[in-house]
Amino acid sequence: MNQTISTFKSVAKIVIGIDAISTLPAEIKLLGGKKVFILTDEGIVKSGTLNKVLNVLEGTFESVSVFSKVPPEPPLETIQECLELAREAKCDLIVGLGGGSAMDVAKVVSVMMTNDKTLDQIIGINLVEKRGLPKILIPTTAGTGSEVTPIVILTDNRENLKKGIVSDFLFPETAILDAQLTVTLPPGPTAASGMDAMIHAVESYTSVNATSMTDHLALRAIELIRANLRSAWANGNNLEARMNMLEGSLLAGQAFANAGVTAVHAFAYPLGGEFHVAHGVANSVMLCAVLRFNMIANLQKFAALGRLLCPDEKTSDTKRLAEAGINYLEGLIADLQLPRTLRELKVPQDAIPRMSEGVMKVTRLLANNPRKITLEDAKAIYQVVY
């Protein structure tokens, strides 16, 4: 029996299912909200999804304010703009509606409404001092799992790097997941966000901080995503596939909120920070090269991963099973027509040394990695993907 003490944390309440969005007014009232501030993005406005949410809320609260210009990979400057509007609105509850960017901004604005520190002062681990305003997160992509994590990722354009804020106060009070809000997501973002969820599950399963609880969540997430991502990508109106992807993304989010992600994300951060590559795309490009580097550190786990991804694989050799799993993921990325090289992303080869130095700064994630990575290793891994 494993005697190691571990801690598991998650969101207080999850509402999930078709038409779950209809519960939003009741959930806001339970949290005492009267002046609601919604953070979302222009894509959600154009798709009609924001109107669906506003219709559900119509005539119920004192005020409903909207900021609809959250950009992808949000920069630090976006937070200040949203914060000023939230203060003007005198809001008492925040709703994050969208992908990881909108939900992450909602989490930060929530805590900055009640904390005296500047944004720079809370970047890092456990630097937020007080609980924020109540927040409800509603994902419109099946990818980031931000609705169930205590983590926010922002872009620092001064350093061309992604930076994280980690605090239990970032957990929302409520997450609402409704597949109807994801059907308008185009195939490209469906693929990228779906692979992001798969990578969260794979990395949390292979993290040095994995526990039996996070393993159960990660493995179930991998099963759901493996069985449904291609279908959701090929036919966005497939509500069953969309619902299963939302559940898989949520479970992966719960797993990595506790076990952490590893070096795949560390390698993706410089691509997003400097070259503005979408997060799921950057992760997908780096995935297999990093897994091949890592697998020797824990062949048993990587073999178990291979068995789950390739149930028809006949070999019992652990290394071959581990390789089969990575080959499967490579094939999945190809099927989803996602980029597979840095060259396809138009990243110049001479950027590899400085990106590698950027990787080495992401110590929070490298500490979770099953194999130690040096600067020379980082350069070699980027070179393989070029």
C-alpha cells in the first residue's frame, strides 16, 4: 500500500449536460450575484453563443455587463483593461465564457477585485492573498480545462514568455459545461483544443507528482478523448462526441490541476510567447518529441499509456508498447491536420537557442517532468521537431 500523503483539490461545483446553461441564473443567485460581469471573446459574440447566455439571464439581475474582446493567449495588459471595466460596473460576480483565454482572464480579474497587489506581484505560486469575487466558468471549447484548475497562463510581451499564476483562490465556485455551446467551434480550433486536453491527460499521467487519483482521472480522460476527438472534429454537430470531449477535458483538467503538466508545455510556452502560436497547436507540435525523450525514465507508465491508446497491439515488450502509444498520438495529430514541425509554423531555425533558454526558465513545469532536461537537451528536442 502506498503510504505517501497526497492532496487533491478541485472546483466546488460542476454542472454538466445538454442545456446545462439554463441553470446559470440559479447558480448566480446561489452565489449572491446581482451585478454580473461577463468576460468573453469576439468569436463567442460572432457565433451567437453570447446571445444565448444573455437570453438566459435577461431581466433577472440588476445589471449584466460584458467585455467581449479577450484576445487569444491574453497579454498582461488585457487584465488591467478588464479590471477597470469591472470596477466601473461595480460587479459582484464574474462569468468567464469561452476558451482558456476568457476563463483565465475571468479568474485573474476575480482575485484582483479583492486583492491589493499588482498583477506582477501575484505572478508565481501562492502569491494571491484573498479569495476573489465569486466566479462561474463556462467553457466553449473542450481543451484547456481551465474551469477546474487553480492556474492562469498569461503572455508577457516584454519577455516573449508565458507566465503562470497558481493559487487555490483561482478555482471557480462553479463550472457549467454544456455541449451546445461548443458546436460552433470550427474544426481547426476543435482539433487544437482537443489535443491540448489529451496532452493534459498524458502529461499528468506521466508527471512525477501523479497519484492513483490523478491517474484514474487521466486515464478516463484519455479514453474519452481517444474515442471522440476525431468525431467532434469531423462533425461539429455531433453532440454526443462534443459532450464526451467536454467531460474528457474536465477530467484532464482535474488531473493536471493536481499532478501538474510536464515539459511539453514548457517547450510550447516560448512558441506562444514569441511567435504567438496557438497553445494547443504549440503543444501538439512538441508532444511526440518530448514523450520520446521522456519515456525511458518510466517505461512501465509509458507502456500502460501505449496499451490504452493501442488496445490491439500484440507485443508485451514495454519499450515497444511505449513507442506504439507515441506513434498513435503522432497519427492522431496527422488525422486532425495539425502542424507537425516548427518549419510549418514559420519559426526560424536560429530561434532555437533562445527558445531553449526560455524552456529552462519554466522551472515550475520542468520540476514535474519524469526526466531531467538540460539546455543542450532542449536544443536537441527543438531541432528534432524542426
